[in-house]
Amino acid sequence: MGLFSRKRVIGTMQLDFLSQSEVAVKDEVPDATQDAPYPLWFAFLYAGKMLANFPPPSGQHVVSKGLSVLSSRVDPNDPLAHNGSMLGVCCERPLDIVPGGQPAPCVYSGELFYKGDSLLVNTSIARGDEDHFHRAAIDTVFEVVRRRLGDKGGAVPSAALGYFAVLDKYGCDNFLRNLQFAASAATHGAVSAGWSA
């Protein structure tokens, strides 16, 4: 088990950026099961991985922006009260999720997998304007999961507010630490959404 165990892929998500302002999404992350709230795990692990590998300016600036935006929208005492879009939380330019079906010049993806008992994520990114597309990828993944939760989608911005707050305090350049914080955020979101954590 552990380091030498084979990885078991749970699901993937692909983000096809058709332009700087339009992204098509292929979401193959499974719904929550008794094992884990997989969409929430994916979203927070993905964000943590992207933030730890951010090009200059550092992910810390992105975390501060996200914290500022969410602090003005989310009531931490009522996690489901704000069920608004996550697009624009990290990304500083307009962004829309659109239907796919055409070749994309810029593709990001993530793979959710178990390695032993640990749930992890691999990411693949395109080259070119990483500052913008990293931000856009984080917002898109959060928004896709928020929409999947329907009327309980407020669990995503609420959990993201807590995630960004702890990353703002402790930094986001250490991926292993980000994973620990991601686990707490995903659990918080799952409990708020009524999923067993």
C-alpha cells in the first residue's frame, strides 16, 4: 500500500478553453458516494494543486483576491445562503461556461485518483498566459461543482471561503499542506450539502 501501490482512477474533468473568456467542460467526476463526496474532493484538491504551482504573481495574490470576493458575499454562519456563481472569484476577466464540440487551443485537465488510501489529483495544463488560465481553471472547477449541487450549491462558496482564509494565513506554495486544507474544506462542503463526509 501507500507509495508503492497502484493508482486507481476515480474520474476526470477536462476544461477546453475556446478563448480567454469561454470554456467548455467535460465532467467525468462521479457523484458523491458513501466513500467520498468526489466532486467536492476534486474541486478543492484541484484548486490546491493549481495554487501551489502558480506562475508569478504567486498564488498568494490569487488567494487574497478570492478571499476578498467571497468575504463580501458569503455568510459563514449560513453556508447555503449564497449560491452565486464562482466565476470571477479568482479570475479577473469575464468567463463563461459554454457547450463543447470544437477543438480548443488551450486545454486543462485533472484526474482524481486513489493512491493507497489517499485521494489525490493530477493536473495537466496548457502553456501560454498561465496566470489567466490557472485562475480561470480554479473558478471553472468550483463553478461546475456548485452547479452539480443544485439548491445546495452554496456549500461550495462557503467551503471555498474557509479554504482561502486558511491559505491566506498559512500560504499556498506547499502542495502537501494544501491537500490537508483541501480535505477539511471538502468535508465542510459535504456536511453543508448534506452528504456524509
